[in-house]
Amino acid sequence: MDKETFCEKLTRLHFILLMAALLNFSARKVIGFSLTHELSYILNVSVYLTGIVTFFKLYFSRFRKIVIYFSFYLISMLSALFFFMMGGIFWAVIVTITAYPVWHDAKVINKNDLVVYEDFQGFLGSCCNYTVSEKCLIFEKRLGLIKTDGEDLNEENYSLIGVKGDALQIRDMNANEPSGYIYFEIK
């Protein structure tokens, strides 16, 4: 039995992480059940880091065709950094395309097992689309999407009450009415 080199182990780990990330992404999009956003983000960053380290390890030791695959991780990271520094709407579109696989949705409101995330629509995307998820240990079940029609949800002004039927119930902390409840239809 021959010993695996560090590079072979790293390549194997990279592809295992890549398969896990693709499976998680597919499960989130198809059945709405996936790892929590935090774990998904760690998984995606791990794929990128192992890809970059493997690229440098293979590039400086021996050049093979697989180095071209691993160069994607370095090129996408460098191009995103370059485009961020250059600014402009054209570069924003390019960064949206290259950053989408690792972009982490921002958590807006969190209460018990319910979490509301702001959807990543890209830099030119529409405003105020949110995903409602229910947490269960290390997994999340996507309940649906809500569109708030211009209301920007945040934890300072709104308090998450819960899900009532097909609607998300939120209390407006700044409302003049005694109840101050707002209902958003979950689609």
C-alpha cells in the first residue's frame, strides 16, 4: 500500500468538500432543506481555501492539467478583489457573478428557531426580498420567501413574532397603533 502525498490528500479533501457544497446547494434550491447558513458558508470557504492551497502546491511542485481547474479559485478571488478596488457598475456585475457561490446571506431577524435572511440578489437586484427559515440543530428548512415592498427589516425596528398559517407575523416597534403587527405572505 503506497502512501498518499499531502497534495493527494488535499485534492481528495477538496473534492469531498466540493461535493458536499454542491449537494447542500442543490438541496437548498430543490427541496428547501440544507445546512444552516453559517455551516454552508464555512463549507464554501473551505472549498475555496483548499482549492487555492492545492493550486499553489501543484503549481510549484509539478504542472498537470488539474492545475488549470484549481487556478479558477485563485483567479476568481483575485478578480473579485480587483473589481472591488476598481469600482463601477460593470465591475459590480462581474463581482456578482464571481462572488455568488460563496456569498453569505445576511441574517436580519432571529427568534428562537425562526430566522429571516436578506436574499442575495446581486448588486443590481431588487430590494427587500427575504427568506424565512426554520432551524433544527445544524439544518434549516426553508419556509418560503417574503417581499416587504420597500420596508427594510432589521432587529432594531421589528420583532419577529412567528408564523401564522401562510404569513410571517412581525411587530413594528415604532408603530403608533397598540398592536403594531404586520403580516407578510410567505410564498
